[in-house]
Amino acid sequence: MPRPVIALDWGTTRARAFLIGEDGAVLDRKIADQGIQSVPSGGFPAAFEAIAGDFRRARPDAAIVLAGMVGSRNGWVEAPYVACPASVEQIASAGITVALGEGTTVTILPGLSSDEGAFDVMRGEETLIVGLGLDDGIACLPGTHSKWARLEGGRITGFASFMTGEIYGLLRQHSILARLAEEPGEGDATEGARRGFAGAARPGGLLSAAFAARTEVLAGRMSGGAVGPYLSALLVGQEIAGARALYGEPGTVHLVADGALAESYGQAFDATGLSYTLTTPEAAFIAGIKRLAGGLAA
């Protein structure tokens, strides 16, 4: 990466901006609540200026690389998906160049698509997966729509999405299970997680095990404060079971997460006997941008 880079992970509700020096070190960073949904039509140059204009003034020689939902059809310019299997070079070469003004251009990275019986897409996560630097392995990126990706020979050969976070919110807030739920008290998180992981391992599947979040409370065998942790552990356990069904025993899972998600998935991997490595999303994004920016320069 011979030039400095201004990199944005620009999502639906938030943008994370980084100024990366020639040596690959992060010189500055900024988080802004200016996701693409808040940008009016034609407003992306002004939004970029508000988010990272000071980076540009500090390093006018920097390349500018944007990843995430900014490349969706609701973003600045739609960057078509690259079909798996996809290499680092293929992802970088499919970037779309747009004018920022005064002779400056911006590269918007594409997302990925996968079709292994069901069509699937991602935008932004591919940069984090690239940042892991794997030749072969399985990556897990938890979230509202968690992604599990398979890498072979340095290429992302396929992936699958799981609506784990979204389903948790629906069950916890808008289902009959929410009526007995309470804020977790002392010991509730541990007890709920233990019961949830056990529920994920029982025959009968998610639809049966989810109802136990109600009946166990009615029977006096689980507190209302354990309902949320129970559902979280149950859904994560089901997600892991689904990923195993798709990809077999992964050996070591390469987890990209921090905070509560890192803790939750770490507990789930321990409970299901899977070994894992942990990389923060920021570290994976920075490493991925370095690799992809190098491909752009080539």
C-alpha cells in the first residue's frame, strides 16, 4: 500500500472512517451517525466531506476507498456483486470509481453473492473476511444477519446468512415469549445461556425449543430474567448447528466480533466444543482495506 488511504466502512445507520498511513498504521479514526439512510439523493459528496473531510485535507494524496452499504442500490453508486468464488484481486478490480470533485475520485468496493441452492449476498463483510488473510478456513461474522463464509485457496468460495440478531429482537420484543421476560438479575444470564445451549442441542428444532422460554417460566423452573439470555443462546446455538450442517466440522472458526457478541459467541463455541480465534471488526477491516487497496493500486 504505497499511498495513504482514507477508508470508510459506510453502513445503513453509521459510518466508520479511518486514515491509514503509508506504513499501514491508523493515524486517525472517526465514527459518525451518518449512515446511507440519512443521506439525501445527490448528497454523498457532502456527507463524505462531513465525515472525513478533515482526513482529506490532512492527506490530499490519499486514496479513498469505501466499503459497505454505500455501494448498494440505495447508496452512492451501486457496485454490482461479485459472484463467489471470489479472490482478493477480483473483489478489488470490481470496485466502482466515482468523482468526488476537484479531480479527486473515490473507489466503492463491491459486495459478494453466493448461490449454493439459495441465493445470498453480503456488503461490507467481505472486506473483513479478506482482512483475516486466510488461505483456507471458516469465518463467522455475528450480527443482525450473521455471515458464515468458507475460504479455499485464498478465495471466498461461498457463504450463508443467518437472521440471528433480527429473530432475537422479534422473539424478545414482539412475541408471546416477551410477556414473561424481565431484565436479567444476578445469575440469570448464566442460567439462561446454559438452558439455551442445551435447548439448541435437543431434538425438535428451534420452533419447539423457543416455546420453552415461556413454559419453563410458567413451571417455575426458570426466571423471567433468564428469558432473554435463553433465547440468545438458543439462537446462536441453532446458528452454529446450521453452519456445521452446511460446512461440516470447521476445526477452528475465525470469529470477527467484539464486545457482547464476542462474549456470546465465545461461550457458544466453548459449549459446542469448537475452537476459535478472535479478531475485532476494526482490525479485520483495516487489514482488509490494506489488501484491497493494494489490489486497486496494481
